[in-house]
Amino acid sequence: MASPLLDLPGAVAGDGVDAPVAAHYGSFNGEQRTLVAGDGFVDLSHRDVIRVSGPDRLTWLHSLTTQHLTDLAPGTWTQALILSPQGHVEHAFTGVDDGESFTAHTEPGAGAAVVEFLNRMRFMMRVEVVEVTDDVAVTWRAGHYDLVPRERLTEYAAAAGPPCGSWAFEALRIERGEVRYGIDTDHRTIPNEVGAIPAAVHLDKGCYRGQETVARVHTLGRPPRRLTLLHLDGSENRLPAAGGDVRLGDKVVGFVGSSARHHELGPIALALLKRNVPIDAALDVEGMPAAQEPVVDPEIGLHVRPKLR
């Protein structure tokens, strides 16, 4: 559903899965600077929203996901993943508990699959899982998410400060090295490859599906692939398409995910590369030269951005 905030002055709709919200309101560079300063808000109301209620909700989610949730305090936002038995990421969401229910958002179009999976795993637990996208909208401001009743989204916008578009939000997200699952990842992605530890993966909790893979790679290091920030040379007035090949010479060494024009760094993108690609190698993305800034350390697998600067 298209956001009512597309009716705000200067709003230009996004494209692809982000088409229902504004890409910008006239100046995506200015909007990036607004967000960096801690002002403004971003309309993310196209994201799917699920709600888990019932007295067993946190212990149940704790047993199914990568996150430690049994002691989650009300009002505390957290990220969680659901993995395959082989440790590949199947579902990802970010949520908060209010003391009575856990509400989480995920990528546009992904909510139904999360709800279906969770409902298959209910068994005798006292939980209820529903999608509430029609009733709840997601926004972002000052470094945190807000859940807004959808019918009050326009009212929220009037009080939240200057609106900033998805292009500004995405540029700053890419700079931070934070992935969007399904765009910057594929069906083979494991958490260790994309810097999901510790934000979405708790290493000191009980067993969960896929834990053996995560623990083994974390202990031994060297994940099969590694997330990197690409600095495109800017010689062409375009950005690469998500899913395109990243090449080293005539060899395909990975794929590019999301990309954006950053107000200071210029054109940037996230890419998932083979671990053994030298970090100083000049790469090619759709004919555009690209330099690397690793997000996941290729040698010791610390799953955090190495301090190379």
C-alpha cells in the first residue's frame, strides 16, 4: 500500500520494493545531513509487521531464534534471525516487547513467510502470531524505530520533524555496513559472513536451529564469504543493479547488493565476496572500478569491521 506521506510536498516515490514510500523529498544529500545531525524521520511504513502475543512468547522466540530473549526488557529493541539446520539465514526481523506482546518488522513482502513458519512451530505453546501490517506502520528517527498506528501516520509526520527519504536512509545504512536480508544476502548466507554477531546473534544462549554452524565458524574464523563496502569510482552516472556480478579480472568473486550515493563518500555499495579475495584488490562491478573497505574481517572472522583506517 502506498504511504499517505507521498502526498507531502516534494515527495518522490521510490522504486522496487521501496516504491510505496518516498525516495526523497527534494534533496537526498540534504536529507542525509539532517539524519546525521539526529533530526528528521524516515517513512518505512512499507515494511511488514508481525505481532507475537501470549505468556510464552519470549521463551518460545528465544528457543527458535539466534537472539537471547527470555530477559528482554519492555521497550528494548532487538534483532533476531531464524536459521536453517545448516545455519543459513531464512528469516530476519527487528522487534520490541511492550510487556504483553512482541512486535517486529521485516522486509516488505516477507511478513507472511515469518508468520507461517512461526505458526508451524507453535505446538503447545501459549502464543498467537499474526501479521499486523495493515494496522501498524514503521518509522525511523534519531537512531531508533517507532511503531505508529497506521491511521495516525500523517499526524506523526507533522510532529516528528522534517521528512527524509529512503535514499538518505539507505546511504547511511550502507555506510554502516548493515545488510538488508534478501537484498544484500542470498539463500546461502550465514550470520558470520555479514557481521550479524553480536547485533542479531547471541553467542551465550541455549541451543537453536543452525547454532552449530555459527559457533564453528565463530570459533575457527574465516567465514566462506565476507561482507565488504565498495567505493565505486563514480566515473558513470549510475549505480549497479542488486545481484550483479563482482569481478576480479575475468573471475566472478561475489555479488553486489544495495547501493546508494552518499553525501560524503560518493557512490557506495555492499557486496558479498569470497573470503580469499585480497582486500587491496581493485574490483569491477558492471564495468565500474571499485575499491574495498571490509566489513567482516577475512582472516580472523571477528564479524566486525576491522580498523583499517
